[in-house]
Amino acid sequence: MPTRIRLATRGSALALAQTEMAAAVLRAADPTVEVDVVEVSTQGDQDQTTSLRVLGGQGVFVGAVRQAILDGRAEAAVHSLKDVPTTPTEGLAIAAMLERGDPRDVFVGRDGRRLAELPEGALVGTSASRRIALVRALRPDLRVADIRGNVDTRIVKVNAGDYDGAILAAAGLTRLGRLSEASQLFEAEAFLPSPGQGVIALECRADDEATAALLRAVDDMPTRAAAEAERGVLAALGTGCNLAVGAYARLDGDLLSVRAMIGGDVEGTEPVFGEATGKPSGAAAIGRGLGDRLKEGYKSKYGPIS
């Protein structure tokens, strides 16, 4: 008998492309698997103008998708892991993290310009506090403003002259076949990505052992170790933290290395960076320890974190 699984996902072109990637991986692991796609509209999709920081950050893209599992409309959900809050949702579990795509950020500049080539006062579009902090650290002379919408909308706004450039995720452009439109690829160790960036996560009910077993078969251990370390940094700061957080972990043999930063998006506030290494079996703890040290470093430099 074929195994049928319904995958809940956002309806954007990128989300659907990622869902098809997940479906392909599941079919490769078990040729009897049949996949149905359940499209869901999230708060972040419905409101394309309000800043993500005002809407509520990460969770605005996952709540409605998760609800489809809880309501019985789907067995599993497909997420961009960077959108998933570190606080678990009762009754749900991330059963698989697929092999990571490109974790880096890219710059899409009007007329093919790189970030360093922009004139003083040029306008860069991004809605992420992390990217704002990193852009200001590199080019304090630039202006930064919110930019919302899907990948196509953001690139159209740049080409139309509304912005001189925008920061996007390399994985998203790659999955849409549009990486060639980026004028610059940032190195992950320097321009630190969002924790979990480039990772597709599959979530299901914690008590649905049949679905969990199906998903665990495609879980990628190196990806999970890196992602748990990066998300550990974020978890150490607590759910009420409004600071910019970036983290990048990589597994080299039996050694997991993590580099991370926290910093405000207020002008003149430079990010605080730190590094840690350890065994992948302790990935989350390594990340939390690094997050705690970064928090203390930020506190000693700028005062308590709100």
C-alpha cells in the first residue's frame, strides 16, 4: 500500500519550491510515498507592509502552517527553519532537517553594484534586525529601510529604483533559479546568517509515530548539529530579546565550530561577536553557552539586554 502524506506549507513560490524539494527527498527514501500539498496563508503573507519586527518576528510565517497539523488537515509541515521560533509548540516536533542549502546572504544591487560600490547615502532594503546591524557595521554611511514581499517583489523594487539594493538569502534565490541576479555573495563567517538559514525543516505531531518515522528517515545529522548549535545561541537570549542575532556553525570531522553575534539595529551600536567549538553531540549546549557569553559581552559594553 502506498504511504500518503499531506504537507502543509505557505503558498509563496519559494515555499512551494521547498515543499517539492521535501517531497522529492521523501520519495527518494521511500518510493511508495505519495505527497499532497496543503497551502496555508500565514499572518506574514497576509500583511505585506508592516515590519516583521512589529508583526512579531519569526512566528508570523509558521503559526498557521502548524495549525494545519493540529487541525488534522496535514500530517506534516514544511518550514524554512530560520522562521521557526526556538520555543517548542506543545504537541509538535521537528522530526527532520533536510541537508542544508547555501546558508549565506546575498546582495542584489541595482545595476549589478556590490555593497561596497554604493554611493554614500544609498538606500538598502531589509526587514531583518541582523542584516541592518551587519550592513551598518560595514557601511555606516548607508541608509537602511524595511522591504517586504516575496523574492520577486523585492528584486522588482530594487530594479525599479525604489532601493539601491537589498539583502536576501542565497538559498531562496538558488531554489528559485535566480542566484545569478545577486551581485554579491557574503561569506557566512563574516556576514553571519540567521540561525538555521538554508535549512528546510519538517514538523509533525509528536504522537504521530508513523509520520515521525517517515520524516526521521530523511533527517541530515550534520545539518541538525549545526542548526541546533545556531538555534541554541538564539534560545540563550530568551523570547523577549529584540536584538539582532546571527550564527553560523559547521561540522569538520568530529568538531563543531560556531561563530555568532548579537547587536542592536540602532545606529552606532556595533555587533558583539564570539566563537565556540565542541562535539556535535552537545550542539545545543555549545550554542547556549556561546549565547550566554555574548549576552554578557553585550551587557558589559552597552548595558542590560531588554
